[in-house]
Amino acid sequence: MNDALLPVAIMCALLIIWCLIGIIRHPVRHLPKWAWILIVFCFIPLGPILYLVVGQARRDDLTDEDLR
């Protein structure tokens, strides 16, 4: 692998891991969790960015049951 691409690959891997942790731990919007995981893995790097913009539940969307 080219040395110039190594930081980009590391950042993509960290972004994917961050999104997967968010999908597993928190509620999501518009699609089921398994679909967001599939999107994050299949459409690198656009999948994780799409999840963060569209799929991540907003703070005002959370209910008391989500926090238990």
C-alpha cells in the first residue's frame, strides 16, 4: 500500500468502527440496525457518512426508555 494512503485507510477504519459502535449502542432512524450495518460496510466511505448524517438518532428523538 502506498504510504500516502495509509492515514486515509486508518481514518476510514476508525470511522467504520465508530459508526458500528453507535449503531449497536443507540437507536437509529429510517432503517433497521442490520441495514445500517450493511450500508456502512458496503459503501465505504460514503456509508458511514450517510449513517452519521441521516441514520443517527437525534437527541430530541430519544425517549426515557432509550436511556435505560
